[in-house]
Amino acid sequence: MDEAKLLRIVSSIPKGQVVSGINKGTKYTFLGTEQYDSHGKAPELNGAPIIILEAEKRKRNRIILFVSVLASFLKEGRAFLSYGRLPPSYILEFRRGTKERIPNLSQYESHYKSLARYVYSRIK
């Protein structure tokens, strides 16, 4: 799935929609889409489309997910979105090589997986 199609699907999710997490008992609230403003953390990504989730059980409850990363989680299919697995295209694109540095990427993998599973449920 390309980023434009993914952004259309994600933009159709109603704000306030609850998304179940991959980890037991985890729930996210969908807050919408925006453009990234780095405030100096990763200025090369300014203007990139992002998705905002909120998780009440986290100390920092606002979660910013990049559409480009989420698209890589959706390339191989739902089988790679289970606990402990990562899609090969995600590993090749974002874990290896010298691609742009994505803030909080390795810490947010379960959040990306959770939203990817929700996207699959909306398109099937």
C-alpha cells in the first residue's frame, strides 16, 4: 500500500476512535493526522505526514507515528503484525542502512503494529 492511499484510509478514521493495542490491555485513541514539526529533534522530517494517537497508561501519552513507517508495516501482510515479528520491508527500509532518522522508531514498533492491524480491519 502506498502512502497516499494509506493517508486517505487513516484520514477517514473518526477522531476519538479507540484502537486496540497489540499488547494485552493497551488501548489508543485516534486523534487525527497532521504534519510533523520537529522543534529541532529531526528537522529533515519537517512537514512529513504523521498520525497522532493517545494512550492513557503512558507517562507521555501522545504518540506520533510517521505515515511512511506505517506504510512499510503494511507491505507484507497481516501475518507480520503479531507480537515478536517485524515485516521484512520495515527492517530493510528503516532498521538497516542510512535512511532518515525517525524519532522513537524502535520504541514505537508495537504502536505501529497496533495501528497497522486496525487499518487492515478497516480495509478488509
